[in-house]
Amino acid sequence: KIEERFRDELDFVQSPIILAGHSHLFSIIGEETSEANFRSHSKFLVAPVDEIKGLSVCYGAWPRTDAYWEELCSFAETSGEFSIGVSFRGNDHLARFLIKPTAPIDFFLNELPTLPVNQTFQIVSEALIEAIFNPDYNVFLPILKRLVKTGRRIILIGTPPPKPDDQFLKDVLINEEYFVHVCETLGTTPDSVEFTPLNIRLKLWHLLQLITKRIATEEGGEYLPVPKSALNEDFSLRKEFWANDCTHANIGYGRLVLAEMKKYLNVSMA
């Protein structure tokens, strides 16, 4: 829950917004990022976030289906005045690469040239890594185009960066069915698992943010980056904002995002 003292600070009455999307959406609105919570809504529903005026959220079936996005587009085409903030995917870099592959890869990222490249890994191009991620984001393009055509402000929200503590990740991984299955597939166990080095995870995350920003701006939408105050100097997620799992941030992080969203809306509407 949002503490009483923050409710007025996160008041969206003057610039109402509806949030939609994937799992990082839940930490933004102050709900538990758990599989049980993700699956607790089976039908599309736009509901107010009780603690924050002017803020609503789109619930729906989990995993997200085409019907969820169709309902969102239909709602946007027929309802009142509001902006739409979308937290789209955002776990791809960890779902694919958190656990060190049997043939590990690394790449040079033009945007972050100071991050080293591990010469003992297979070196691939940035374009190849982007090509791995692009198909899932390209699927979203028709939805984004349709939302933009409604004339509303459509804002894609940056997603949280990796957590830098491998021991923490090992401790919580045992509770995550997806990553336990990945371990089994690779012939390892949660106790002996090796993670992709942090600097590579950071490059992968940063590349996802670049993809998200690119599709937003190319299609007439907008992009809200991760709050700088949530980041360590190396761009990893500060410990105070970790949820108790491998990939998600907590309610404190969500409060930062909402504060940045309100500031962004107010400044850009002035």
C-alpha cells in the first residue's frame, strides 16, 4: 500500500493516466510481483488504484493474450480523457540470459562503450542481440500504432535493471519455477548455477531500453526512462528497490516511477 503521506504527491487528477502491461506493472502500482497475483484476474478490467487519485490500471488474463491488448485498444477508442502508460515485457534479457548459457556470449554496446567485453566468450554483434529481442517487440507495433491513433498520449515505461548481487539471486532463484526449469535444461542446479556476468546483463538490459525507446518515438508515442535515483553508478538496481525475486523491483521503486510519471506529465503538458 502507498503510505498516506505520499498520496497527495502522487495525485494524477489533473492528468489522469491508465497503466497497462506485463509483470513490472504490478510493482508500479504497489502490488506484489508474484505469479499468484499476476493470475488473480482472468478478465480485462480497468480499475482505479485506490490510494492514488487519477490513476487506474488494466488487469487481465495472465500470461497476457491478444485479447488483453484488443480490449485495451477498444477501451482507449471509446472512453474519456486520459493518457496510457505501458510497461511492456522487460524481463527478456534475464529470461534468456540470467543463467549463463553453455556457450556464453558477449557484445560491444555502442551506447555504453566503457563496459568491457569478455574475450573468453563468443563475441557477437549488437545487431545480432537486438535481432533476438526484436520479434517480441515487433508484435507490439500494431497495438502501439492503434493506441497512438486514438490521439491519446501513449507512454512506454522503462523497466528495472538487473540486480548486482549473485548470491541474492541464487538464494531466491529456488523459488522461481521458470529459472529452476532453465537450470534443469542446462544440466545444473540452483545451488551450483552460474550467472551471466553483471556487465553483460547490464548491456542486455540497456539494449532493451533502447528498443523500447525507439519503437515509442518512431510510432508517435513517448518513453519514460527508469528513474536515475533507482540506479547504482553502474546502472544496476539499488538494493533498497529489490523485490524478493530475480527480476522485479518493489513498491518503493514503483513510487519513484509514479513520481517521475507525474512530473513528466505535468512538465510536458505545461
